[in-house]
Amino acid sequence: MTKILALDTSTEACSAALIIDGEIISRYQLAPREHSRLILQMIDDLLLQADLSINEIDAIAFGRGPGSFMGLRIAAGVVQGIAFACDIPVIPVSTLKAIAQRVYDETQMTRILVAIDARMDEVYCAAYHLEKHRWLIYGEEQVISPDKLVIAELDPSWTGAGTGWDSYKDRLLLSAGCSLQMILPDCFPGAEAIAKLAADEWRSGNTISAAEAIPVYLRNNVAKKPKPVQL
């Protein structure tokens, strides 16, 4: 029985999830600037509901970024603290891919153009296509101006998702040169989607050590190793 704990504090949403052999329980709350207060309580609630101790978890997954600088540091710090204390592996998951997974779970759409507002007149973005139960990425994750979005193979079957579409919809559409079938600007990454993606990574043996559990900012000038949270 595989048990994976997942958490995400990369955006305005704070969430935690526990997946046990495909069954998921989760907590989710839109609570900007309250993540450090909420996330440990969410984890405790899930473990209590599942009647598990933290030492019984097989792995811990987290939204590794891109996203909020402070939010990513909170998640990485909590993950490092748990992973070091319990000697368990870590599974980092792209927050952009987690948004794509959430869109698929809610709409069954399989081509997702994700854009998160990165401030400074930029977006974190990536284009994902679900094929044979695996997410394929066109190009790579980027932090760019909304006016410089160029994604190959875009057509009206794509769906836009993420806060970047709320802030820069017209500019993104103009630079992409297409119309989208659907736009979901309020779609945030969540620990439930991260847990599903982490379960796939676990089956493939894709884990890292606690020391390697660092955020992916995409902006190089903020990449500093977080301190583990004391539990």
C-alpha cells in the first residue's frame, strides 16, 4: 500500500493531499499570505483522517514551482523538514503541470496552455498535451513577457488556464496568434493534482533526496536554498 503526502503553497491557494493506492483525501483553501499557518494543520488533519503517523508515509511530493517566491520556500522547507526527519524520498512536481492536470480532471481537456502571473509584466508558462496518460510538454517552462508567447502547434482545441490569463488575456492571445476553446483564469495548482502526478513518478522510480528538494523559480536571481521547517 503506497502512501504519498503532497502539498502546494506556490500560489494564492494552499493545499495538502494524501494518496493511498489511488484513493485521495485533500484539503484546499484560497488564503494568500496564510500558507505557513495553514499547511502544517492541513497535513495533521489528513494524517488524522487516514489514521496514519507521518513516519508511515512512503514519499512526500510538493509543487516545486514556478510560483510565488515565498510560497515555494514554505513548501520546500516543510518538505525538507519531513523528508529529513522521516528519511523518506521526495517527488517534486511542476506547478504548471499540476494546473494542466487539474484542468483535465475538471474538463477532460487534453491540450492546456498554462500561464501564471509572474509579476514584473511577465508570465510563467508552458504548453502541455496529454497523450496515452502522459503529459508531454511543447518546448519548456518559461518566464517571459505576455507579448512573446510563441507555442508551436496551437489550434482552437487548446485551453488556457492560470492567473496569467486573468492579467494578460488579450496580450497572450495576440502573441500566441490563436483563439482558445476555453479559458480558466482562476485555475490554481492543487495538492490533489500533484498527488496524482507524484504517484506516476513514484511508479517510475523518479524520486530525489531531501537535500535536493529545492524550488524552481525560473528567475535565476532568487534561487537560494530554503531552510527546513522544524516539525
